[in-house]
Amino acid sequence: MRKIILLIAILLLPLLTKAQTIVFNKKLMEQLTKNQAVRLTSNNSLLNSYKKQRELYDKINNRLTEIAVIQEYIYSQLTNINSLIKDGKKAMLFGKYVGIVTQNLGKLTEMTVENPHFATLRYEYYIKILDKFIALKDHFENEVMHEKHNYLVDQYDRQLLVGEALYKIKEINSFINYLIFLLEYANQTSIYHQIPILGNYIILDKSIVNDIMYNLKHRF
Amino acid sequence: MKTKTILAIALFLLILPLKTEAQVKYLNDPSIVAQHKRMVFEQWGDWRPYPKYLFGIQTNFAYATVWGNWAPSKNRKYKNGSDIRPLKPNGLEVKRYAELEIERNDANKIFERVNAVKEQNEKDFLHYTAVTVEVDPLWLLYYKKMLRPLNNFPENPSYSDLGIETQEKYNLLVQTGAIESLLEILHSLKDSYHQSRNMAMPRGKRILMYHDTLVGWRKFLDRMNSLNKKVDLPVVRYNENIYQTLFNVQQNPSDDKDIVEAVMLEYKHEF
């Protein structure tokens, strides 16, 4: 019985140990690790390159948005009218003078209706005023208050343009005032002075005679 | 009996670990190593197992089943085909990496260009914006000093601010409208000063605007001083008649000289 058990044990041993056999291929392992290392480095370098590219493109995107913001700012400054100009003193003065001019125009039409015979003698002033009005309107509509994408003016120039418009309306006002003054005193002024070309001749003759008199008095 | 079986089992258990340690099998298969070398980078060729010829006839069974007649056709195709190691010096993967590096280089170039454009834009922004007005060297050196009196001048000046001595003179000037036009100039000058400090415009234009304002301020001062001189003229100060004719006041001539002056004024334009 003892022998049988020993035999069985001895017979069983190789069967049991066969399941535990380890096969070790040293050269293959070396080769595999080498291959894996090379693969990994290649893979990592590819990934790194992609990562760097991605970072670069992100940076480029940021820069581009910054550029767009700056460009937009400058562009808006060139196309829009600044609130400082819109509410500025010159624009307000312009509005005030528009009121004054309309008042004076009413007065002028009254005077013209009252004195048509004198008004016809001053027709060139009326034409001048009309021309100036049209010029001012064009200037104001097309240059000063023009907000369009293809019309670029910086704020300094715009402020100059407003100043110019103010100057022009002041000029018109002074013309109208002068005309009113002329019509008001037309009754008291001699008619020869009021006829456009003849008046000039009279003044010239007067100065010539004046000159002659002076020479007579002091030279001879 | 029982004790002996137990002894046998114990012996078996003792032997077991010893036996397992001894069961490590060292293999050396050069053909599979060669295949792995072929698969990644190291070496193409070395087509193990080699054929063996006996009287001109190939006798190696392994060779015949792997590369020889009995092998599948794709094996022979693989053997006779070109070198397809992906990581050889000019392998597919290496080429890809090189292309990728070229792309990265291009991206870098684009980045540099964009950066340059951005720097230029930043300069433009600083050139345009009103944020940097305080540190403009020309402003600090000259215009700040020259425009300070304008900035400090009161918005609604009294007669003493305008250099007029008495309230009466001031009232006289108010009635003639001189003060109104003077204040108009002052207000538009102050306004343009404010605009030049706060609006976005190119630096050169800003300096031009400072200069315009300065020129306007000097003209304003001249005008103010001339106004003071005019109001001090004896004609304006002492001649009641001129004063009255200026403002259409009812005339009350006191002596002959005044009467003659009034007549002359009345018929000035008629002859």
C-alpha cells in the first residue's frame, strides 16, 4: 500500500509540474522591448508635434481675434461720429445759428415783400445767399454728418468739417443781415448808389474828383 | 499506514516547489526574432528558417511550410516584396513624422507673421487711442504748459477774469454783443481742448489739434485785450451820443457840437 501511494505520487508529479512550465525566450524579449521602445518614442514624437501645432494654432487664433478687435475699434473711430463732436460746442452753436438764420430769413422775406422795387436791385445778394445755402446743405449732408462704411474720416477732420459748417452758416447770417440792413435804409439812400454797376461808377468818380481836388489844393 | 501516507504527501508538497522552479524553459528561436526585427525597424531580410538541400532537393520541412512551396502565397509575396518596415529611416511612419514637422514649421511661420501683424496693430492702437495722451512727450514738454491757462480759465468768466475794470464797462460790452462772441470763442476752444484730450485720432492729428487750440487761445487773448483797449477809448467812454446812437437810445443833445455830430451820423450814408 505504501509503495502504491509513493508510485502514484511519483507518477503524478510530472503531470502537476507540466502546468507550471515557464517558457522564456530571452532574445525575443529583448527584441520586443526594443521594438516597443522605438514605437513608443515615434508615437510620442508624433503626439508632441501635434500638440505643439495645436498650441500654435490656438495662439494664432487668439492673436487674430485681438487684431480683429483693434481693427474694429480703429474702423469704428473712422466711420462713426464721436459723441463728443455730436454734443460739442460747435455743433450746438451750429444749431443755434440755424435758428437765428431762419428767423432772419422770415424777416428778410417780409422786407422783400414790402420793398420789391429795392429788392430787385439787390438780386445778386439773393442769388449768393441761395448758392451758399445749397453749398452748406451739401457740405452738411455729404461730409459732416455722413456715417457710412466707405466714408472714412478721422475725428480731427470731422471736427474741422463741423467748424467749417459753422463758419459757412455764420457767413450766410451776415449776408442776410446785410441785406436786411440795405432794405431797411433803402428809402433813405439815394437810388443811384443802389443800382449795381452805376453805384460803383459813382464811387469811382467821387474818388477821382477827390484826388483832383486834393492835388489842386496841395500841389498847385 | 496513515502516518506514512501523510509523510508521502508532505514529501510531495516539499518537492513540488522545487520541481516548478526547475521547470523554466529557455528558448532561442532566431526565426521569430528575425520576424520581429522585420516588423518594426531593425532589419529586413534574414529569412529564417533557411532551406536545406540534399542532392538539390529542399528537405527542410519548416522552410517549406513558412517560405517554400507549401507555404501560403501571401508569405512568399511578403518575402519577395519590398521593405515595409514602418520605422526604418525612410519608413512610412518616419515620413509621416517628417511631414508633420514640416506642417509644424509652417504653423510656426504663420504664427510669426500673425504676431508681427498684431504688434503693428498694437502700435496703431496706441497711436490712435486717447489712453496714452498723458505720456505723449510733446504734450509733456510743450503743450501741457502752454494750454494750462486755457484749461484753468473759468467756463463763465466774470468781468475781472476778462481783464475789464468795472461792471459798467462789462455791461456796455454785453450790450454790444462783444462778450457773447468772445464767450462763444472761449467755449469752442475749451471744447476742442476737451475733444483733443478724449477722442481717438492719430497722434499727429492730435498734436495738430493742440496746436490749433493754442493758436485759437492766443487769438482769443488778443481779442480780449483789444476789447479792453476799445472800451477804454475816450470816444466810447465819454461821448454819450455815440453810446446812444449805438443802442438807439432817445437822443437828448446838450450842446451844438453834439447836434452837429448827430446830424453827421444821420446823413453819413446819403452823400
